[in-house]
Amino acid sequence: MKKIVMICAALSAAFSLRAQDPEGALVYALPQTVISVEVEAVREDFHAGPYAKYAQKYLGIDARQADAVTYTVSGINLSAYTEADQTRRFTLNPGKGLPSFLSLTAQGLVAVGDGQGTGTNWRFTADSKGDFSDRGVGSNLSSASTTLYRSVAGQTVGVQQEMVVVKSLEDRAKEAADMIFRLRRSRVEIITGDTDATYSGEAMGAAIGEIARLEEEYMSLFVGYSEFQTQKMNYEILPVPGNQQRYVAFRVSDSQGLVSADNVSGKPYILELVPQEVSAPMGGGGAKGNVAHYRIPAVCGVKLGDGVNTLLQTRIPVYQLGIESTFPINAK
């Protein structure tokens, strides 16, 4: 039975037993660090108000004129975990068993599985349309008086006739603006007591709350409203020794939100590693004979940003960017 085990210790060596490896030898792999980045983004679906272009004229405010979908990164969590580096495997003849000092310094034998698992990701439903049909109390129709002329007994006579016509968009915008100002006046009258009705305690709070709700509803006809959804994705970066330690961790697309690092339609977010120097050991000489290889991780300063702003900064140990060395094993 195949069994892969790893010693997570100060020496940081991962050992595994495999049936096809040399009989009587212990085969082990050195550890490597994988960086996991969990990203949360908020999608805003903005629906422009139908009276947006009249907001400046009737309310004196600027309003967004067009529907838009935007994504904003709202949270980033970075973590690191260790797995066996199958490109750095070694054999060791431990004789009667592993030296006792390895057992004493080890944190334990840890089976190497399939890592930390994968995160859950999902996409948004179909784009929604703004719905302002239930906002406002004004009628869409108005009456207009017109004069029809006809000839009666050789004379032209004017006849008044009432007609129902559809109000223009600007007329409806003006009515909505007038209602907003009436609501504001009513609120001031209730607060100052300048009204025939008497409000106190909970009644005053309820009245003011209802006026605020109505005002917000009418204001949305000018300034629009937004709907928000949250998107979460997990990304993994495996640092490669010798490379320039700059990696595209993920991208944010205007149409899809969080996308993979290789999707060039999105804006890149860069993960940069700055390994600290590891000094050479003092004294001693090179090991000969039966030796065990191990890695000392490099402590790296980590920055994650969009090229302009730094969103996250921390320090993590990265095994494969550190140094490899050996220590002698007495197999007797």
C-alpha cells in the first residue's frame, strides 16, 4: 500500500514510502509552499432613474444617467500551506529506523493528501432591469382642453372639447419633484409643530419615518437605485524558484467580476514576494555519506495590489524559495 508521510519540523523534511521505490530505503520529498488567496467582490447593478436628466433642473443635484454594472473587491484573505514537492525526492537508508532526534524534533508524521481542497465559486444570475413602476403616485395621464372649429350656417364656430393626453416625461418629473418638496415641508411642519394635527412620541416617529420612505422612493426616480450581490473565489499561487517573484493572483472583469489570472479581459491584481536573505551557517563542514536533505524556508514579505494601491501586506515562509542543506544520518 502506498503511503506518503511528511515530517513537518524545524528541518522541514517530508518523507513518503512507496512500493516501487528501492526496497529497504526511505524515500521522501521536500516541502513546498502554496499560497491560497480568497477574494470577495461586490457586484453593484445600478439602475438609472427615469427622470435622471431632469435632476439638475428640478432638484439641483447631479444624477447618474445610465445603467451600469461595477465590481469592487471588498475583502482578501491570504494563507499558506505546505505540500510535498514531488520534483525534489530523495532516498535515505535509515538502518534500524529514523534517528531518535528526528522524532524528538518532529511535530508529527502528516499524510500528504490533496491539499486544502477547492473553494466554492459561483456566477451571477441574468442581469436584472430597473423597476420603477410602483414608485410615485402621480397619474400618467392629464386632461387638455382644445378648441375645434367648424362651419355652422356659413360661420366658423369654436367648440371646446376635453381630451385625455399622455403627460410628457418632463411633466411627470416636475410632479415628482414637487411631491419631494411637499414631503420635506410636511416633515418640517411635524417636527416644529406647525400643523393642525398633533404628533407625539411613537406617532411622530412613525409619521416622520413614512415621509422619509416616500421621499426616498420619489428620489430614486431621479437618482436611481442599486442592487448588490457578493461573489467569492479562491485562487492558488505556487511560487517558482529563480523566477521574478511577481504573479498575477487574479483579475477583475467589468462584465464577469472575479476571473482567473489568465483571463486577460480583467484588471490584474499582482502578488509580489520579496524573500529575505538567509545567512550561511557558522562552523562545521559538509556532510558525507548517508545524509538527509532538508529545506529552510525563506521568510518573504508579501504584497498584493492592483498596480496602484496595496490591498494586503504580510509575511509568510516559503520553502522552495529558501535554501536546501543536508545533515548526516548514522544508519548503524
